[in-house]
Amino acid sequence: MAELSQIAPQRLDDQLRQRADSGAVPGVVAIAASGSELLFQGAFGRRDVSQPQPMTQDSVFWIASMTKAVTAAAAMQLVEQGRIDLDEPIGRVLPELAAPKVLLGFDEGGAPLLRPARAPVTLRRLLTHTSGLCYDMWNADMAQFRRTHNVPPVTSCRHAALDVPLVSEPGSRWEYGISLDFVGKTIEAVSGQRLDGYLRDHLLAPLGMTDTAFKIGDAQRARLVAMHRRNADGSLTPMPFEIEQDPEFHMGGGGLYGTAADYVKFMQMILNNGRSNGQQLLRPETVALMAENHLGDLEVTPLRAAIPFATNDLDLYPGLAKAWGLSFLINGQATPEGRSAGSLAWAGLANTYFWIDPARDLCGVILMQVMPFADAQCLETFAAFERAVYSDLNNDQPA
């Protein structure tokens, strides 16, 4: 069990402050915690490199795809209640996925070549990114389809943004994409509530995540961190960016804004087998199920950028076995930073990252606001933070 005294805050402070002071990152908030207490928390740099306001621990970030794990947990509550099954065709509740088509390519005139999918999209396939849906930023064919058909980006939060074909047969391969946005729509269809209301009532409020929402309130906006673009020379420039605040649909795959302290509460609930603040929000067996490999023989493959403005290439831990649970990346072996085999993790497009290590009763989150995704300086800041946390804990263990 990790204890507060095992973390050396000054060393972590110095490392993260140096990263911000050097301009490697504009600003950063990082927290490490056990299931019962905070082990380290710090805020460094500035919310906006063009402004004097310092980063603070209650600064508000777009957490992007870190939303996915929260949406998945909400869906699993409905699975527990028997209101939806992991393996039934999702078209039963989402007509738009009742008869999906697979994009095979384009003819000489640029028209898409489509055929009906042979297998159904299911909730399990949505949660594991084996539904056949993708993101255009990592799939050139989908980028071409969206351009030629004037399909708005998913960040527009317009229903038309999800009117796209599959790019592979459901269940045939892992491909990261918009699946969790359809999980959000599934929650709405099954519960009868809009996604923001369901998450608030059944997860965010019970967890005490009062600074996390799809809509940025006045109190949150006063602490909002600016988005930054990494320029070719390595410098950082603030850029206008905001998820649609009056959406047609709430992005279950990436629409939440929140704080590091709030997200730690969610991760601690996972570490505590679904329990938080005296409430059992998920059954222990459900948390265990979410942490299992659901890919079978399929592999988590590298992400190759098709839209460089949004993302760099990403190949996490080359050569390391990687699996996918019900909305978590699972490392099959210990990582170079010290994360235990079987840990859960993922990230957000603006370079926000988290991990949950049940074997060590440990979790960590580090938030920055930089585009494109998988920024080398942000990844090194994350790795340095994680290495330092595990180094402190390992050095304190008895011989």
C-alpha cells in the first residue's frame, strides 16, 4: 500500500517546474494517489503562455478522450441493471447502427465503395474499439470520406458528424475511433436522460466531481487553461479551441472538461473496486471485467497520423504486449517507467494522460493543453513524472 511519506515532493516539484520553466510545456498539473489518499499534487507553469496567470491545482482542462472511461463506466452501470447486454446488436437501441455499411475504398471518380456489414455492432465492440468505427485523424480513407461528403468533425457535436460508414468488419480488428460517442448515445436511449444528466446524477455527483462537465460553467471558465499549438521550431502559441457548448449531442468519447483532482476521484473509485464516498457505483466484478483483455487475438496497433494538425504518430511501448479492456489500454508487461503489468491507462487529444495500477494501489494523472496529440515534450513530461513516482515508491520498499 502506497503511503504519503513515500513520495518525495520536492524532487517531483523540481522536475515538473523545470519542464514548464524551460518552455517544454506551457503548464502542467499532476497528481499521484493511492486508493485512499493523495501522494503528490502540483501545478507548474502558466495556463496561457501569453498571460501572467499561473497554473493552479484547480485549473480546468479539456480532458478529451479521458471522457471515454467515464462514459464506459456509466454504460456498465446499465449493463449491471440488465437494461442492455454487452453482446446484443446495438441496433436494437440505436437504429443508426442497425444496418451499418463498411467503406471498402473509392472508385476512380472518388465515390465511396460500400457494402453491408456482415456482423453486428455491439456494446462490447464499441467499448473495445472493434466496432469498425474510426477517427479520421488516424485513417486517411475516413478523412477523404468526410471531406468529399462534407461531414462535420466530431468536435462539432452535430448528429451529422456521426453519419459515417465503418472502415472494417465489426469484430475483425482494433481501430481507435468514435465508438464511445455511440456509447454515449446508447446511454441516452436506454436511460431516457441526456448524457450530461446521466453522468452527473450517476457518476460525477456521487464521486464529488463537481468541476467536471460538458458545459463550462462561469466558475470553471475563470480557471480554464488555454489550448496551445506546438510550432515547427518547438515554441508554443495559444490557439482558439473549445468544444461546442450548445451541442446536438454530448461527446461521450471526448467532450468533458474537468480538473486533475476530479479525475483522481474517478480513478480511486476504480482502485476501490467501484466504491466511493460510501456508495457502490459499480460492482467489484464489473470493475474486474472492465480491466480484462477483451480483444482475444486482436492487437492494439500503432496510431498513424492522417491529419498532422491534430495528432502525431503514436506507438506506445513498441514491442510490449498491449490489450484493451472495456475502454482502457492494458499493458501486458511492466513498462519502462515502472507501471505494473495489467495496469489501465489512456489519454486525451490535448496531451492529457492517466494510469491506474491496481497491483500497486496507485494512480496518476497529468494534464497539459497542447496540440497535436502525442507531442514529444508532453510525452517526456508524462514519462518523467511516472518514472519519478515509481522510483520513490520502489526505493521505499523493504529489501
